[in-house]
Amino acid sequence: MRALIVDDSKMVRMILSKLLRELEFDVLEAGDGQEAIERLYHGENVDLMLVDWNMPVMDGYELLCAIRANILLSHIKVMMVTTESSIEQVQKALSAGANEYLMKPFTKELLHEKLLIMGVI
């Protein structure tokens, strides 16, 4: 299974990459939504995306909407992984097509649980 981590924090990308590799994911990274969408449009195939909300250039919500608007990308499971914790933000992301929502800071166990719920492990 191939995952794309989209977060402007190199540290967060490093942590998530380590955790996903332990679960035998092939991991790619992008520093913002625009970089992620360009990778997808240029043929990178991914099964799962872990997306931060607050990023420069293109934020995670805009990225989520772009993914869900493209029939060729609609198969990708998307988990928002963000500090945005209001119920309104969670509902907005889920309504836009996010499969799961994980609030930072998170534990390895909670990430694992969310991945199980999504059916990717």
C-alpha cells in the first residue's frame, strides 16, 4: 500500500513516515497541497493520504476538495491529520469527503486505530 503524507512540517512528515513504514507502507511526502496535487496529476499512484489542514500555497481542505472533484482520484482514502479540533472543522472535512480525522498531537495507537477503521491495515 502506498501513502502520501502532506504536511508543511518536516518533523510531522518524518514521524508519520516512520509510523507508516513500520506498517509496511510505501511512503511519499509533500510539503503542501499544491505539491501533492501535482504529484497525483503527474501519475503518482497512492492509496492513502494523510493531510494537514493548515499549509501554505494550498491548504488541506482545498486539497481534499480537489481530490474528491476528480473521478480519477476518488479511490484515494484521505485522513485529515491536523491541529484543527473544532467540531465544525471536523464536520466540514468529513462532509467534503475525508474518510477519517486525526487531531494532533496523536499517539501511534490512535493512528493505528484510525487506519483500521479506514480498512487500510
